[in-house]
Amino acid sequence: MWLTENGNDLLARARCGAFDLFDQRLMKWYVPTTVQDQQRDAKEVSNLVLKRGQKLCNILEWREQKIVYRRYASLYFVCSIDRDDNELIALETIHLYVEMLDRYFGNVCELDVIFNFHKAQYILDEVLMAGELQESSKRAVLRAISAEDELMEEKSSSSSRRR
């Protein structure tokens, strides 16, 4: 998934990420590819999505894949899926991820992703595994995230006590 603001994207199946019009914010790739190919593909898909009118379909064909995207306020979330994959499931997966971000950050914005990119990645990893939907239960994902937060808090407090 790619998360974008006014041109930032999020790709899921083959790639995943977030970026604004000029800067990459979050990207996750589920197929091996070079950094140059990642940057080229991210730019190409971003340009395709941004050039489309708001009244056009959220699904378009690109190379041997489909691009599925959804806009939330100024943020774009984009997934690249196989041609055989269900576009509606991709749209719902994007929506699920956005809901998880909203619940965790409280009305997520680009700054949340910039300053807490590790949390945005962790949430994505709880929802998707190897580019496939792993957990659709919001409650289960939030429990896992809370447990991880508690572990990190314990670890930081125990290390600060040792000093």
C-alpha cells in the first residue's frame, strides 16, 4: 500500500508505501525489486493516479497489474494487485488500514506517518503479510499494537532504571 498526500501513494500486493507529492513517506514491497525500480514505479503510479479525475474509477490497469487507490482527505492510498485479484477486497483492505491508523493516531494525518513511520509500518504488518490480508479484525490488530506498545514501554523504562 502506498500512502500519499496530494499525490502520495500506498501499494499493497507488489508494493506498499506512502509519500507526498515530492517525498516518499511509507512504502512496503512484497516482491524483490531494486531501489531504482521502486522509485521509478512509485513515481509512475503516483503520476497516473494524480492525473485521474475525481469522478473516475478508483481502479486502473498498469503493466501486468491493477492499481487500486482510495483518497481520504488529502491522503491517497494505493495498492498494486495481480490482475486476477479482487479489486473490492483491495479497496476494503485500504479502508481497514486507514481505520487502524485513525484509531491508533486519532484522525491520522501525514505528520503521524512521518514522525511515527515505524508504527504505520507495524500496523500495516499486522494487517498484511506477504501482500495478503492476514488479519481483518480491527480489535485483534489493535490488541496486538497495544501489546507491542506496552512491551516497548516496559523495555524503555527498565533500560532507563539501569542507568
